[in-house]
Amino acid sequence: MLLLPLKDDNPVVHVRFQYVTVGIMAVCVLMYVWQLSLPLSDAAALLYNLGAIPGAFAGEAATVRDTTLPVFLTAISHMFVHADFMHLAGNLMFLWVFGDNIEDELGHGRFLVFYLFCGLLALLTHGLVTSDMQMPVVGASGAISGILAAYLMLHPHARVLVLAFVPFPIRMPTYMALGLWAVFNLASGLVDIRGEDAVAWWTHIGGFVAGLIGLQLFGWRGKQSELA
């Protein structure tokens, strides 16, 4: 991981509490606890059952998927399951640091729709480029990448405390921290142009672009104030 955010200096001002952000985090944690409670073989099967398999949407992955969950629902369920603890912890740190401010800007309901919208477009992007149609996509990083794009647009000069490059926290402006994140992910995606890496780089790229689009589609409080 290029960098890990620890906290920002950007308080929420419109909502009393970031219920949706915390709710998403809680569901992800509960899903992971469920995974840990299963035998290893069943936990691995769970990733295939709840993960989004690109080939399944094209009717090409029936042999590797044995579940009663309809395929189209895995486009949602994949955002709440994670491969391992580090995968979960890294995603939740990004969501905790940046998600509250986007929920504050959009409001609870629109933030949830925005989150799912980014996750769905991130999955679509991955499906368009990947050559491995049988490997399940799991994790919240596609949706969270959309949050990062929105945060970068709305709060480019907010200061973020991150672990990056050196073994101690450093503080840097958002445009630098998330700019580095975006460049690193784009470069990694171009290297892995066919989506064969264990990290779904194009999910991150697609989610980031979806965040830029979604911010315009769903609006935000600052924009509304300017128009009023």
C-alpha cells in the first residue's frame, strides 16, 4: 500500500453523526467475523458465493459458483466481504478518515446511493478489462475510491496525517496524499492492463472516476448553497 491515512483535520459540520459510514464499516466487520467463524474451506467458498465473478454476469462462471444468492446481488454483496484482515483494515481506515466528510456533504441517503453507485461502476470497469473472468472481486475499495475522488474535489487543501514512505506519520495536504494515491493506482493499472494482478487496480480506477461523476449527479451541500 502506497500510503495509509490515519486522520484528517476536517470536521463534519452538517450531520450530527456519520451513521452510514459507521454502518458500512460495521457490516464489513461483521462479515469478516462471520468468515473467521467458518472452516477454511467454507470461508474460501464464501468469497466465491458473495464475491462478484465477472464471468457469472455473462453466464460463464456457473461451474465455480454454487449459491442461492442471485448473481446480480453479488454486485452489492462483494463490497462488504474482504479477503483477509489487512484488506479489511486498510479499506476501513480510508473509509473512516474520508467517508464522514462526504456523508456530511451529501447527507445520509444520497451518500449511501453515491457509495453503491461508485462500487457498481468500479466493478463494471474491472469486468471490462479483466482477462480472469472466474476470479471473484471482493472488497469495498472500489466504492471507497469514489469517496477519495469526491474528497479530493471538495477538500483539496485539508491536511491529512498519513503513513507514507517513512516509518512515522507525516501530515500533507489532500491534493498531495490522494494525488499520489491516484497516480500510483493508475500506473499500476496500466502495468496490469488485463487485470491479472491479485489487486484489482481497475476497480480502484473505475471507482475514482465514478466518484467524480457521482459528485455531479448527486450534488453536494456547498454546490446547493452557491446556487441558492
